[in-house]
Amino acid sequence: MTATVFTEWNTEIPGTEQDPALHEAFATFALDVVAQTMPAFFDFLNANDAKVVAGRHIFSYSTPAAPEVWVDVPAMANRLNFLPWAEPHETAH
């Protein structure tokens, strides 16, 4: 059982940029941040086969038990505030 992560570069979401390498990089980064900062939450996401939407300043999840319910996690969204492959000045808003 593992969580499935969707990003703005996901190849499964119509209308997105569709870059598998960037999707994989950001999805891995997001899960690494969760695992390091909230290990019990990471275990919860994986144990429940959660679907996760992760992006800069965005982190929401849904579980198969209630697929229509999406839960925002601001504490995690605040940690995803940059692109791991870019220099900080390149991602400033």
C-alpha cells in the first residue's frame, strides 16, 4: 500500500504541463518532506492508499474510505514552498 501523488506536472491530469521527470522529482520531494517532518502522517497516507495533491503551497489528501472528501494540510503545504530543482531566487513570487 502506498500513497499516490498528483502534481502540476502529472501525466494523468489533463491540461497540466505533463513532464514525467518533474512530476517524479516533486512527488518524491513532497513524500520525503512528509516522511521527515511528520512520520506518523506519512505512515497513515501509505497505509490508507491515500491520493495526494502536492504543489508549491498545496497539500491535500483523500482516502478510498471517503474519496469525495479532500483534506487540506496547511502545515505540510507551508513546507512545500519551493521547487527542489531550482535556486531559491528562481521561485520567488
